[in-house]
Amino acid sequence: MPLDKNKKTEVIQNYATKDGDTGSAEVQIAVMQARIEQITEHIKKNKKDNHSLRGLLMLVGKRRRLEAYLRKTDIARYRALVQRLGIREVKPR
């Protein structure tokens, strides 16, 4: 289930580093976080929906890899993003 278009543009505007920025790690992580929250609410209502649960787990893994990349490249930007989104930090492997 895709994210609502208005919600997605709002998230992109809030986390973009400059105008037209949709590909930076911060924006990608924020959009994934919004989708994760949406799917989590769906899973709470539909406990037996295993297909959506698998998609959620795959999305969490993809977000985690992006977080690890951001942490490796610029720790200050990573910590600011984690604080702003209210998610836990990725432990380095």
C-alpha cells in the first residue's frame, strides 16, 4: 500500500536539504519511516496479514541499511535525523 501523495510531499519538504531534494539519505529514511508507521497500523488491525508483515520487515531492513550508510558517512547528520524521527540508533556491525 503506497503512502498518501500529500503525506509523502509533506515528509519530503520537511526533510529535504535543498529544493527538489528527494534522493538524499535523510529524505529516503523519513519516507520509509512514514510508510513503516502506516503499515504498522495496518498490521495492528489485521494480525494475520503475513504478506504485509513481510513487506514491513523488508522495509525496516532497507531503512536500517540506509541508516548505517548515513552513520558511516556523516555521524552528525545521522544523529540529528534519528533524534528528529524518534527512532533508535543502528548498532554498527
